[in-house]
Amino acid sequence: MLTSDAPGGSIVVGLVRATGGDRGAFELQWGAALRTAADDAGVPVWAVVAIGESRARVLEW
């Protein structure tokens, strides 16, 4: 999609769950897996954020 619709673009990944929004084991495991998959596919990741019901935090910038 980036190649055809947004050449040179990147993605932001949001890890969302009601009790999330901070750096926990769930977010760290998913963040690492998503980073590896994006790197393998050559997709630039601009940021990874954790989003919960009452808080949010940038995990990677």
C-alpha cells in the first residue's frame, strides 16, 4: 500500500486494549514482533504507541 499510495511513507502502529496505554509485557512483545515484521518487509515504522482507556504512551519514536 505504501508503494502504490504513499511512496516514501511510513506507518504508525497503535497497540490498543482497555487496560493498556503503557509499557507492559503485552506491548513490548507485540512491539518487537511488529518491528521485526516491518523490517523484514522493508516498511518504515514512524512510531509505536500503546493506547488504553484512560492513558496512552509512545513506546518507540
